[in-house]
Amino acid sequence: MICAFCRSEIQVEEPVTRRDVCPKCGRDLHCCKQCKFYDPHSYNECREVMAERVVDKERANLCEYFVIRGSSLMRTDKVKQAKEALENLFKKPS
């Protein structure tokens, strides 16, 4: 990933915890500005509609929807998988 503060490329292992910091600049990694859902043009500056509002976007928080920027994980993938599982469950046998 690339740190949102110092723009250094860093290697991180998921899951990122609230105490993890950038090895280059020491800023928090588990904060809104480091999240895949952060969008300054969205409501509450977050594209995840279920997330609670976080006032300080640059400090560590406990958001349960946090996904590190650059990650292949995405909540929408989980929703898609759940829908497919339900469709398969109720599919009529041929």
C-alpha cells in the first residue's frame, strides 16, 4: 500500500489493527484516510453506508468496516458471495 500521509510504499499484513503505524512516518494505519472506503466527496466522507461517523479521519479508530487501501478484500464481494449462496440454496433442481 501507499501511505496516505507520507506517500511511501509500505508492506502491510492484514488484518491491520488499531495500533499499527506506518514504519516511515509513524502515522496510524487503521484510520479513515488509509481506508479503501474513504471518499471526501461522500456522505461522512465514507462510501460504506453502514459505517458509523468518525470525526477525526487521520487518527486510529475502531471502524469494523475498515479495509486497507490497495487490498483485494472488499465488503461488496462478501455481499455478492452471500447472494449467490442464497440463490443456489433456493435453485430448483433440473
